[in-house]
Amino acid sequence: MTEAIHETVREHYAQSALEVLERGEAATCCDDACCTDGSVGPELYTALERDELPSAAVMASLGCGNPIAVADLHEGERVLDLGSGGGIDVLLSAKRVGPTGRAIGLDMTDEMLTLARRNAAEAGADNVEFLKGQIEAIPLPAESVDVVISNCVVNLAADKPSVLREIARVLRPGGRIGITDIVAEDHLTPEQRAERGSYVGCIAGALSFSEFEEGLKAVGLTGVSVTPTHPVADGMHSAIIRATKPEGTGAGLPAFAAAELPLSASGCGCGDGCC
């Protein structure tokens, strides 16, 4: 099931990247209503932010929020963007952390990586890098980044408990997350979430508010908050997720069993890559 989900997601966002690479047209994330009503995509960034970037990076933005607006980035920080897509959040992060900082993008889709690297070259960004890999197994050492961001990507994870463990592992003590994602109201069952939209449409794979909060706490993060920003479907919201890795903690973190999440939530998902 995990491999099938990965392949479905990869094919979908590879096509989105190719639309920009080959034809210079704006990508479309899905047939779900959230993709056409302004609740996802580049309009969630300010005009000034969009003007900072190559147009292809803006066109390829399919997220459900703007993590740069909540991550509170500082000069010299190392930032990791999970599911970096065409690179919009990596490039915006790179400007904010400056030449002494670094912005790293992680994506599993070759076509998105090609687009992101082209956008970085066009932007003249030399404090960025893009890595190929899956967010369930981040190819970075433990305690190597100050901030983890993502834009509607946890939805797409085939194994969400592993994603949360990996986020906690790569964060330095005192590090933080600034994530935007689709979150379901607690009363919705996994089956009801799936009725509201597809996996690649950012809906079927959504965790609930309490599942997200409990999952982050289970891997040792503190100061957890999940704050809705705007609705994307009946009982489904784009939300800002924040948490911090306590000072004095190391790579040894509490176990977080997949059984603690509903099966459908553990195996589906969205990325800046609707997402």
C-alpha cells in the first residue's frame, strides 16, 4: 500500500512539474474544489513574496498555506522544507536566513527537483540545496536543522508516524516546526474524510486536529498548536501547525506506533507538491 501511494503521488506531481517545465503553464493539483476556489496555490503568498521569485516557482506552488509567514526565520538558520516541489518555500526561506544560513528542499519527484533547481539557478540562490528522498526517511543527520517547514505535505505521507519521528530527529534541541496542512475536524472518521476529496487532493489523507497534536507530542515535541486558517471542504481546514523540540533533548525520542493513527490517515496524503 505504501508503494502504491508513493507512486500515485509521484506521478501526479511529476505531471504538474512537467506542465511548467515544458509549457510554462500553471499546474493544477487535482479536481477537488479546494484546488479551484483560492484555498490552495500561489494566491496564499503576498504579491511581494511572489515578486521575489521566478514565475515558474510561483506557478508550481500547490500548497494550502504559507509556512514562511509562520516560521519566523532568522539569519543564519538551517531550514528544511519537506516536499519542496518547485522550490517556492526554499527560495523564500533562503532570502530570510541569508548567506550564513541554508535552505534545504526534500522531494521524491525527479521532475519537481529539476524544476526547483532551475528556479534556484534563475534566482541566483547559492545557499540552497535540493535532496531526493521521502519525508518518512529524511536523508539528513540527527539534530542538523533549526526549522522544519512544509506546505500541505504531511497529507501525502504514506507513513505519518515515521514523518513525525523524522521531523523530531533532524531538529536541533530548541528547533521548531512551522507547517501548513489540511486538518480534519475530530468528529470526521477516516472514511468521511475520504468522501470529501482524493489523496492527491489533500483531503483523504488528513489527520484530525487531535491526531496531529497527539502525534507531535508523542515524538517529544512541546508547545504544540494546530490553528485553523480557512476551510477547504466540509469539516476540513487549512491549518498552521507549530511545535518546538525542547532544549536538552537528543535523538533518542519516544516511540510513536502507527497503530496510534487511523489506517487511512497513516496511508495517504498532499504537497507543494496541492500541496
